[in-house]
Amino acid sequence: MVSHNGNGLCADRGIRLVAGLLLLVTAFVRPGTAGALTCSASVEPAQAAPGEVVVLTVTVEGEFGWSADFQVPPVAGADIASGGTSQSVSVANGITSASMSRTWYLTIVGSKDVRVDPITVSAGKEKCRTEPLTIKVSGQRNNTSLPPAVTGNRIQPQSAAPAQAGGPGRPGDDIFVTLTTDRDEVYVGQQVILTFGYYWGVRPWNNPTYTQPRTEGFWSERLGTDRNFSRVVDGRSYSVTEVRYALFPTRSGDMVIEPAELRFPQDMFDGFFNSSRRRRGPRVFRTNSVTVKVKELPEPRPEGFSGLVATDLDLRASISPDSVGTGDPLTLKATLIADGFLKGFAGLKVTAPEGVQIHDGTEDFHSEPARGRLASRMSLEKILVPKRAGELKLPALEVVWFDASADSYRTARSGFGSVTVAGEDLDVEGAPSGFLRTGLQRMGQDLAFIHPVPRHLRRAGSALVPGPVWWVLLVLPLVLLGGWKVTLGKLVAAGRDPFHRRRKQAWIQAQRLLAEAGETADPSAACTLLANAVRGFAADCLGLPAGQAGAVAVRDLAAGLGLAEVGDQLADILTSCDQVRFGGLDAERVPDLVSRTAGHLQSLEDRRRRTGSHRSATALLVAGLICGAGWCGLPMVVRAEAPPAVPVAEQLVAQGNQAFTAGDLTGAEDLYRQAVAQGVDDPVLYFNLGNAQARQGHLGEAVANYLRARRLAPRDKDIRRNLEFVRSSIRDLELSSGSLPLFISQLAGLVDLMTLAGWGVTVLVLIWVACLMTAWFLWRGRWRARQRRLLVSVGVALVLAAAATGWRWYQDVGRHQGVIVVEAASVRSGPASGFPVLFEVHDGLTVHLNGTQHDWVRISLGGDWTGWVPSAQIVAVNPQDAPQGR
């Protein structure tokens, strides 16, 4: 803990460090061994009232090494809570002895006397028990005890003042903290500097944890980095760390800033030096709270008051160049710097005079410390395009603000000067969508030229991904792999099954016995071999012991194979063999019996093999039909997606190219649209149509067709370049799609290398390769390290390809996009013209489509920028997403 007694911290730390090192040395030189233990217990106070806290202290002494186990029985009439532990070590004549004390807090809950039963302390093999104790419970509360919240795990005498745990400390202590503001009385919105100071004269062992003050009712921002310096306070040198905040009150009244807190963790030696004889300061330093009186701004407030409160404000504005031609752009820049709260500022208002088009440019805001306070900087840039020749004068930029240092309202002004507009350029009053004619001329020079018509134009058809055939081809290898694994499992199990081996060798064993019977001269021995061949064949096929296979088993086997007559004849042969062996039949018939038996067993074996081969052939036929249908369906789908168009469409595109080259943009657009109406879905057609529309100033329709072309040909550089160029020319440039982070943009570039169909085919190829490799390795029955690495590589490629396919599907199918195709579209809060206007969007802006209702489309720009526009003012990139306006 940190002491509040002045300079005692350094000496205290040194003593604890030396004692701790001595303890470690003695523990390694002569570890303490279990010896005689002595235990004692005491309570303080011995008399208490209900609700008061009594401290129970148990002390054990002896040679018990590092620790001891205290077993405290339940205490009736009191709630018990664990306290702290203190330990001391002494060394005498090379023998180490230790003393350990533990405390518990007993809260009296009854009116009867409380008995504390003996407490058992164990250390190694030694144990000791304390004497029982009794706490007298009286009807009056005894105020001589101190609660745990004040004393921690220490018992302080009544004469000592309790430590101010959680206080800020004071100058002269080893450590103290402060919390101050630079002003006690401010206006609403005026900046207040709040400073937390951490002063330490002796470096603490542990780094503290800082909890910043709560500033409810203020906008708060940390003021730069922490400041570290030295300062002399009351004749003592301190190292100081300051944390500063810029606060902006949001309402009037007495605003309270709650205390900050500095907390030190417990160090490793506290358990050994936690003695009740020494008083230490708190481990938690908590500052006092600070109250700031916040006043309302004086009335009356001037017209056009911006709500900005500051003590220092600077407004600058400029426009360049000072002379341009009609239709050429002017750059307007404005900058506002103040020590007020600009995050709540409505922004600088720029009003364009009649005959001037204004386009939003960039807008930036940032704040940084300056001269000990927080200075905020807001800057904007706009593009002005004059439509008429003459002298252009813009009204001065004004900001009405409250100067808190002078207690008065002021107006900051900054003029732009005049600009001379020459009339050498063309008049642009009729330019569509506000797009300048000079801009159209420059666009004609910068856009990539149209592409020649290919031999075959693709038509719209059923998509491969995620069509049903694609899913069949995706699942099929997994099903086949599962069937292959089951088959291999059966084969392995059959190879390990003795009955299966017997059934497989049944005919071979029977042939061997029949051959021996034919070569044996002794009729009795020949009949024995003959009977063994028949019974053994039946036993092996049926999985019976050889001794249990008789005429009945032979008949059952033959009947199961559909040859009951053969079974009867074999049973008769067994009977004849028995007659020969026992003298009831002529021995000359033995060769005939051998020949007949061989023929009957051959017929049974043939029938058994045909049955098994028929099942295998059926399974192979089904698998072959599934594979053939799947692989044949893939080229059918690909061909269905892009069949050759009729010659009429190719002729229309060729004629449109001729009209475009001749400068007839309207005629070229009409021919291209006719080709689209015939169902052509080709990137060349969409690209050429977008070029014709861009050259005419129809930016929205051009953007939509460029997006369609990019979906079909993502690697075409001309499509990308023209799309970026047209988007850079739209009025709502700041609302268009923002740039992605570098890593994400690189991943998106990899996904754009192929179309959705290309990624889908890649996934199919990889999953078939992975399944075939797995099937091969399963058949081989062993997995080498190289094979595992190869399969893992294919698996990783499959996962990446599947992720790219999903992302590509979201871009092309899952994400519904549309493009504004009118000069200005009012976005309303509901699907009717009677709803209020929320904001305006302009030609060429790409938006998200979130649904339709009657002739209205719900659009979104992200966040709260949502609303409804008429369907005639927007065109969907995918015609199936929403009604087309044009």
C-alpha cells in the first residue's frame, strides 16, 4: 500500500525487499521441515451487538515452511467472511521458523452469545487446534470496532485515526492525485479543460490502473497525449503525469464531474508484511468531484445564429481561378477554425447566384491540440460552373457565433472576390442532367472506343450458378464418394470375415475333393471324398459347420438359388454314397456319381455367381447413368447460357457501330436497344450502348449498361475505365461508392477475374478432383504425407473458390442495384407524391433497391439515407430486380 505518512514509503519498501530476499535464500539453503506447531485464536472485540463486525485472528507458529491450512468450522449466530493473511519468518542457528496469521470477519446476526469452535491448522504432517472462543452479544451496539471497509485486514487501535482509503492524498505524501478545471463558470457549448494530475515523489513498485472521470452532460474528447514533467510542491519534488480533456457542456445548470480513480495492484510481498502494527495508506486514490456552473446563452439570439460557442474563431474563403470560360469549372474553398464544438455545427452554407451550377466536392473535419486547447478545423470544397458570360460575384460567407470571452454575439465574414467569365465557350443551358457540353466533348475524347461485333452474340438464358444442374453436379461427387467408401468398407469387412473367405473358396475346395475322388481306387474312400465335397460346398456357402451340413442343407442351398431339382439329386447322391460305403450299392457306379456331382455343383456355382454379378452390374449402371447425365448437363447449361444469336441481332449491332462511327449517336442507341429487345445478353452490346448514351450525356443509363457489361466481362479494362470516368463526372460524386481498404480491394480484384459462371465451374472441377483423389487414396488404403498435402491444397483452393463464388453471386444476383436516370430525383418518405421530400439525388448515382410499391421504388444509400422515388426515374441494373423507368 501507499503510505500517507510522508516519507516512510521508500524505507518501508527497502525493508520489505531485504526481508523477502532473505526469506528466499533461507528457503533454498534450509527448507523448513514440519515440526511442533502452536496455534492461538483471538477475537476483537470480545463483546458486540447484533449487526456489528468482530475480527477473528488465528496465529500459527513453528517450522511449517511456506504455508499452512486453516479449517474454520461453521459459526452459529454469525456470518463469516474471509479477511487477509500476514506471515513472518525468523532464522536462528540455521533453523527457519515461521509465523502466519489469518483473519476472518464475523457479522453478528443473532441476540445470543456466539461460540467459535476450535480451529484446526495443518502444516505437512503436523496439526494443532485452538481453544474455543465465546463472543458476548449485548443489546447495545459497541462502537469500538472498525468495519472491514475501513480497516482492511488490519486491526487499528482506537487512538489511531482511520486511514482515508480511497482519498486523493495531499501534497507532502508520497503519492497524491488531483482533478481540476480551467474554468468554474462557462456557457453552454463553451470549451472547458479538465486536468487529472498524478503526483509521485517515490516511484511505486507497480504501475497503477487509471479510471477516467464520468462527464455526463458534456461532450468529451481527450486532449492529445499524456504530459510527463517534474514539479516542486510544498518544497518537495514530484514527477507528474497529466491527462487532459476538452469538455463541451450540453445543458445549463450545476454540472458535476465525477471523481477519477487510480488503483494500484497488490505486490508479491504484501502477504508477508501485512501486519496489524503498521498503518498504511489506501491502494485506491480517488479524486474529489468537480462542479462546473453552466449558463445559458444570453437572449435575444441574433437571426442566423449558428449555435457555435467559442473564444477564438477564424473563417477563410477563396475561389480560383479569377477568370474562366463559360462552362469551365471554378474551385471554391472555405475553412473554419475554432475552439468550439464543430461536431455539432450545421456546416458552412454556400449560396450560388443565378446562372451558376454548384457541385459538391470534398468536406473534411479534424481536431488537434493548439495552445493548450482543442482546436477544430472544418474545410469544404465545391465546384462552380458558370453558365453565362460576365462578371461573377458570390455573396460573402458568414458565420454568426457567440464569443464567450466577450459575452457577446459576433459575425465572421469572408468574401470571395469577383470572377470574370468569358463567353468563348458554347452555351450550356440545354445540356442534359446539368452536364456541360465542354465536358461531353472531353468525354468523347477520353472514353474508350466501341468494340467490334463478335461472330456470335450471347443470349440471356438459364444461369449455371445457382441452377439445378449446378447443384446436381456439386452434390453428385459427394454422393458417389460416400457410396465408394461404403463399398470399400464392405469389401474390407468381407476380406476380414472368415465366412466370406469360405464362401469364396467353396467351389475350389469342392473341385479339389472331386478330383481326389475320381483318382481314388477304393470305392468307399471315393464316396467319402464325394460326400465331403457336397457337404463342404453347402456348408461353405451357407456358413454352417461342416458336420451340420447334410441333405437338408444341400436342398436349402439349391432352393435359395432357384435349382430345387439339383438339390434333390445331390441329396440322392449323398444317399448313394452312404450305400456304397456300407455295402448296399454296386461300387462300379462310383465314377458315375463323381461325374454327376461335379455337374450339379457346377450348376449351383454358376447360378451363385450370376446373382452376385447382376447386383454389381445394376449398381454400376445406375452410377454411370447419374455421372453421364451430370456431365452431359454441364455443357448443355453452358450452351443454354450463351447460344449463338440470330443473324438479325448481329446485323443490328454492326449497323449501330457504323452509326456511332459516323456520329449518329441517337441512331446507334436505337439499334443497340433493338438488339437488347431480342434477348441479347452480351458485354460488347452493353458496352457500346453505354458509350452511345455517355456521349449524349445520359450518364445514368450509361452507368447501368457499363455495370451490366462488367458483370459479363469483369476483366475488360475498357469497361472499367469508361465506368470510372463517367462516375467521376456525376453530380453526386461524394455519394457514389467509396473506395475499399487496400486488402479488401485486392480480394475484390481477384474475385472480379472471372464471372459467376466461371467461378461456379471452378468449384465443380475442384470438388470432382478432390473426390476422385480421395476415392483413389481410399482404394490404395494408405495416406502418405505428400498425398495429404496435395489433398489439403485442393481443399483450400476449393474453399477459396466457393467463397469467391458466393461473393460473386451476391454482387450479380443477391445485391439489387439501380441507377438514377433523371437530372434530379426527389426522395420522399413514402411511396406517393404527397409525402415530404427527404433529400435529392441526381443523374448517374448508383443506389440499392429495397422493394417496390405500385409505381414507386424504395432506394437506399446506406444508413438512414432511404426513401422512395418514382420507378420512371430509376433503371435497375438487373431488369428482374425492379420496374424499369426507361
